[in-house]
Amino acid sequence: MKRPRLFKVLPTLLTLGNAACGFGAITFAAKVDLAVRTGWGTSNEQCLFIAGLLVYLAMVFDALDGRAARWAKQSSDFGAELDSLCDAISFGAAPAFILVKFSPDFHPRVLWAIAVLYVLCAILRLARFNVETDEDDSHDSFSGLPSPAAAGTVVSFTIAAPELRSLTAARTVDSSWLYDLAFFFDSALKICLPLVTLAVALLMVSRIRYPHVFNQLFRGRKNFQHLLQLLAAFAAIFLVQELAVPLLFCWFALGSPLRALWSHFWHRNPNTVPPMAPFEGGVPPG
């Protein structure tokens, strides 16, 4: 009798693991500057790096809890609401707090406004998803950038920052173009991240269609384009390692709107333009 009970509670435990990782990410981000002053032996970059990893771990829990619920036949409205509450912590509050700690040289009021806007857009995105999605939805695509992908885009820069810093520290007289590029991005990173965060916040509440990557990779038939994208992703990871993380996430977040703009301005074919319905009354249509 104990094993079936474990299966019933497993989806809830996975969902709560998502929230625990989100809170852990906020905790480690809060140690920035404090760790150095108190001599804990942890640098600011290490704190933000761990915080970013915890957000990615929350994404793993978020991907597993729904599948565990369907496998255990425990899907319910309670589970859906709990999942959204935990997502609001891990993919809403945590990335915004990491942003504030990562870019202290940015204009403080503008930075705070961007962080607040990101949290609000994440909450709106999660609420809209709950209203518009039912159990029979095939989940082949999403309307608007999913909140986990938005969070992954924001914290990907904290994952790449230590590698950029190590490349710039290793520069020599005969350094390659990669070192020069790393030096440029290391200097511009903390200025670019608030702008990227603003972009993904607006994309979350947009009506641009985004593919469900997991379902496209592991379900149904694969076409040649999917194979090329997968090979390109593996090549990027092999060549630039940690630097590939922001590249891949920005590619996913910005690729769909760029394709939509290309179709809109060059093809002028309404059948090829993804729906980009404006908000009505200041609230995304449900």
C-alpha cells in the first residue's frame, strides 16, 4: 500500500522541489557582496552561478512534475494551481532578483522597473496559460514565450559570466579573436542583460507562437530542419561550452519574433504571420 501512495504524492513533491530551487536561487543571489564582506570564501560570480544553476534545476522539476502526474493519473486542478504558484517563484521572482544583483552598474530605478515588469509579465503569462489550457491540449506550441524559457534566458548570462571572465584573465599578447570577443562581451554583459530581460518579459505576454521543444524532439516524426537545429546546438555546446547557454536560449526566445517580423514585412502573407493580438483593456486576452 505504501508504493501507490508514494506515486500519488510524487508529482506534488516534484512541484515543491521546483519552488525550493527558486527560493534557493534567491538565497544565493542575496549573498552577493555579503559573501565577500563576511569572508565566506564565495565570490559574487560563484553565488550568481549557483543561483542560475538552481533556476535550471527548477526547470527540470517543472518538466517532470506534469509527466509524473499523468503517469500516476493524478492530474488535478490543485496540481495545476500549485505548479503555477511555484513557477511564479522560480521563473518570476528568482530571475528578477538575480538580474538586480547581476547588473548593479545599470541605472538603479530603470533596473528596478525592468525587474518588476518581468515579474508581472511572468505572473500574467502563468495565469493566461492556466485559463487557456485544458487537459486535451496537445502542447505542440505555446502562445507567448514560456516562463521557464524566459527565466532560462535571463539566468543564462550568469552561467556564461565566469567563463568570460576566465577567458579575459587568460589573455596574452598573441591572444586569439575569441579572447577579444570575450573581453568585449564581459564588459557589455551587465548592460545588455536588463535589455534582454525587458525583451523576454514582453515576449511572455505576446501572442507569438513558440514550439514545444521537448515534444518536437521526443514525439512524432522529425524533419530535416529539426535535425539541423539539434546538430547546431550540440556544435555550439562543444565549441564554446558555457558560452553556448545564452546563445541557445536567446536563439529560442528571439528566433520566433524575428521570423514573425520577417514574414510580416517581406512576405505580406497573412497566412504565414503568427498571431500577435494586442492587449485589450491592459490585460492579455484570456
